[in-house]
Amino acid sequence: MSANPDHPRRSPATVVIVGAGPRATGLIERIAANAPELHGDGAPFELHLVDPHPPGGGRIWRPDQSPLLWMNSMAEDVTMFTDASVEREGPICPGPSLSEWAGRLREEGLPHALPPELAAEAAALTGRSFATRRLQSAYLGWVYERSVAALPPGTTVHEHRDRAVRVTGPYDGRQQVWLEGRTAPLTADAVVLALGHLDAEPDAEQRALTAFAAEHGLVHLPPEFTADSDLNALRPGEPVLVRGLGLAFVDLMVLLTEGRGGRYERGPDGELVYRPSGREPVLYAGSRRGVPYHAKIGYSLSGERPPVPRFFGPAQVEELLSRPGRPDFRRDIWPLIAKELGFAHYHRLFTAHPERTAGPWSAFEEKYAACPPGSPELAALVAAAVPDPADRLDLDALDRPLTGLRFDDHEALQQALRGHIEADLARRHDPAHSPDLAVFLALLSVYGQLIRFGDIGGWWHGFFSFLASGPPGPRLEQLLALSRAGVVRFLGAETAVAADPLRGVFRASSASVPGHVVEARALVEARLPEPTVDRSRDTLLRSLHRDGAAATPAGLLAVSPADARILDRGGRPHPRRFALGPHTDARASGAFARPGTNAPAFRQNDATARALLRCLRDLSCRASLTA
């Protein structure tokens, strides 16, 4: 392709990626994989990464975290590399999962390449292990270095340990990325935001609670990444109200117990016992559901995988998107998702546990397919074919297990919650309940389809995380031990927190124990901030929005579903600006993924990398240095 005579090629093609965590690393891997096809002329190529944290892990997976913090996925279920399941135009470039990478280190005698404590962990790691976040950071750093090494010869990579604060430049010209504290910007042909999880300004409720805490000498920790929270203000022996029972709560629980010198032992009967250090506060924890996230499933699927997608696949998505107007999640999308999850559940039940069903799978499948989603006919079919109600999939009961339950007193709730967690742990480690794993795989399939709809609201992401992104089983076993030791006390469902100006304390109550109130001088919001553009503390993201980038009704940055180009308020995709990650309306379930699951992030990375490389190849896309 010949150069545009009005815009001669005077400099190397340049891309600036803002953010250097796993999402940026995955994008670089895809740029390297696609470059031989789309940038194969040997032209100079420059890549700038801007992030105050180390490349590979970025902020969330940085190496300087507590060694007590784990990943929430088994090591064999964590990969950064494409496989045959991934729908993409670019080539498959296989690479090791976290556990395979650790195995290679052992085989090659290279654990010494890691710090001693990580070398010991890598040497002991198995596929079923839950690695520390520090070991995952080392894996991500290795993937980053490998991906950079695979870039075309002559590529120059510049790492800037800075914060990007603004992007400027004409719509059809080169862009300027301004860095904090620097007077001259980076000039780029294209810019990608791979910002990861961001801090946010508090909403009205959080501001009021913070102001109340300041006025009365209390402690209020707003939503944030738990590893960055200042927990020193939470004093030993004092009650602390905690809103949230998800992964942020698990981190908080770990840092305030083992992190303060407590330890676990096995009792004579094999039950885990917590030995306090005396430095722990007492955590009163609740949430809307009132129960912790489901434990990770502790067994592998044997036999046939559920043949999904079946009822919520590309054809159904295309049909929904072709309708006039925007599809409504509850009315149009959720019934198809529910039928898809049910299909996976019953396929596994009939094929792996036929003694618990009435009749052959083929007959059930035909009738199931013919029933409208959510219809009485579908419910009647399931009731007739699955005799035991415990074997039927009840998504409402799964989502809200405490709905309608009331307890006489606080202690009765503690016993009931411990029973619930014990039952969940037993079930999630028992292959007799393998339909649960089939539903998990269907949830991953559904997530892969939903990214085409953009912003669908927050309910789905919470539901998915509750069922599919829970903590390792050992963490819930520890939670049980903490509950028995009185270090953790459950508040129940529909937890409500209020400021009491008369007594100068925070008060918590729940629907599970009517009339019961817990008072405390400390409140922790155990969750990440919502990734909204207007309240983000990221200066660059806010400035983009002010300068015309579109946001969805829920406040997410609007991007093109095809290649992640940032959209303006008229729906026009920017030719040179891209964005990937949780702050966009194409957010995927994670920057790394379980092998063989057609991971949405990998598909997005491939499409965006190819769009970037085409942009760089098209010299008419670039203006001269004087632009």
C-alpha cells in the first residue's frame, strides 16, 4: 500500500496502551499473534505502556500483596492463551495454563527464577491448587515478557510508570496522551484504554456515611479493592459492620484474621478450628442475599459436556438484536438464559444420573425444546420427568436462598447459616451433583453471548458472580471456623445499615431476624466500586466523557461490540481510540479464563488487536507529525 502524499510516513507506527495489567497483556499477545498477517511489511512499530504498576499483573495482580491472598480459581483453570474453542479471526497461539507454567518451571529446574517463597509454591502447585495472587502475578509477568518477545522484529516497547490523565487529538489525526507531571505528551496513531478496576468517588449514600463517621469519630471504609484498604483503624475485639459477602469480604476476612496472627488447626474430629490472636475485630457481615457466594466446584466433569449454546446462542442473539428497539433483559433475554441453564442441568442429569429421571433423554429433550421459556408447560414437563424436587433447577431459590425465612433470634440465624454453608461445601465437592458443573459451563457460555448486547444492567453480573465466581472451598471452611469462634457473625438477608445520630453509631438490621439490631462504630463496604464513568477517579476516563465519549444509562463507557472502538454520543466509533475492560459496556467476565470456554475477553482482544493493526497498516489513517 502506498503512502498518502498529503500525510507522508515520517515516524514509526505507534500505539499507546493505558494500563499494563492482564487485559493489556492479553491484547499484546494478540497483537503479536496477528502481526505476521496484518503488519508483515517489517515497518517500524512502537508500543507504549502507561501504568504506575508493573506490567503483566498491573495494580490488581501486583506482586507486593499479602501472601495470604489467593486466587479464586484452580491453577488448571487459569490461562492467558487462546485455544480451539475461541471464536477469532487470528491464529491460535497455545500457551501454558498457570499450573502448566509452574510444571514447566519444575521440569526445567527453573524455580530459582522466582523469589524463594514463590519458588516453593510453584514447586508444590498442582492443577487443583488455589495459587496465591503473588504467584499469579509472576505468571502474568512471564506471559507479558513472552508476548513482548513475540512482537515483530524491530518493535520497540516503552514502559512508563506513570498515570495517563487525558487523551487529545483530532478525530482523524494522531492522538496525544498526556501523563501526570509531564509537559510533553506521547503521540500515537492509536490509543487503547485497558484500565482494569478503578477507584470511584462515593455516591450520595457513601458520602453521607463518611460525613457521619467523621462527625462522630467513627470508621467508614467505602467500596474499594480490599488489598488497598487501610484496615488499621479496625480495632481488636470491637464490632465491625460489613456489607457484602462476596470475594471482597473473603479478602477482608483473611486480612483481619490470619493477617493479624490467627491460625487454623484441625480438631480431633477433623473439623477446622480457628485459634484467635486476640487482635481480630468481630465482623458482623450481611448482604442482600445474606449468604456467601457459592464455593468453587471441587471436581472435574467426566463424560459429555453440555452441548451449549442451544437456546441462547448466536442465532437467538441475532434475532433479538434485529428487533426494533433495545431488547429488555428481563422480558426478552432472561427467559432464554433460564432455558439454556435448565437445558445444561437436565442434559447432565439425564446422561450422568439417569436413575434419577423418568424416561429417556431424547424424549425429554424434544419436549423441552418445544416448550416456551418459563411456561407452565415447561414446569409440568420437568415435574413429570424429574421425580425428586431436589434434582430440579430452581434459579430463584438459588439466587435468594433466604427469601421468606425468618429466625427467632440471632443465634438461630448463625446455626442456619452454618448449615447452609456446610451443605454448599458438601454439594460443590460431590460429583453426584454434577448438574451444578453443567450449569456453571452454561453460565460461561451465556456470558460469552451477552457481551453483544452491551449494557444489560448490574443484576446479571451479580447473579453470575454468586453462582460461578465464588471463593475456594477452603475459604468457606475457614469462614465456618470463624463463625464457630465468634469472630464472624452473620446479619442475614436484606441487610440494611443506617446512621444513628442520637447514639453516634452505625446500626444494622436484616429481614432474617426481625427486630434484631447490631450497633458498631465501624462500617466496611466489602465490594468493588461500580465502574461508572461519571464517578470514576480516573482523570483520563472522566475527561474522555467530558470531551464527548458516550456512556450507557448505567454509566459504562460505550464501545463498538465489533472491535471495542470508543463511541461518541452520536454512536460514531472513533477510528483511533479503543477501550477494553470492566469500565466498558462490553465488559467480559475476566482478563484470563478457563481453558476451552471460548472466553469473551480473548475474542475481544483478538478483534481489537486486528483493528489496531489494520489501522496502522492503513497509512491514510495517520497524519504527519505536525498534525
